[in-house]
Amino acid sequence: MSDLSSPTQSGVIARLFTDHPATVNETYFGHMKFAFSFAFWLGVAAFAALLHAIVPALCETTASRILMRLHGRITARH
């Protein structure tokens, strides 16, 4: 008799690694590439905002431009 309440190993793997990427029509590695790229540009925006906080004449619009571009990338996916 099988226990239907306990997830199978392949079900857990799918839930953790492939179910979400499939909702945006991507493979696991395609989704990883997009997420890494997104994280990189968020880091660049954060650094630009930090520089701007210290020296207001630097990076006056850099962070906001990056965030607007990232917003466009996200909204185009859904």
C-alpha cells in the first residue's frame, strides 16, 4: 500500500527546481541565467545608490535607470 500523502523524491525535486521556471516558460538553467543576471544588475544599482548617498553628484540617475530597465524585463515575462 502506498502513502499518497508523502511526496516522491522526483516530486520534491520538480517542486524545488523546475516547477517555478516552467511557469515562465523557462528551463531550470534558463531561469538561473535570468536570475543571476537580475541579481547582478540589482547589485550594480545598489552600489550606485550607495555612491550617490555618499557623493550626491555621482550616479544621479544610475540606480533608477537600472531599476526601470529591470522592471521592464520582469513585466515582459508575465
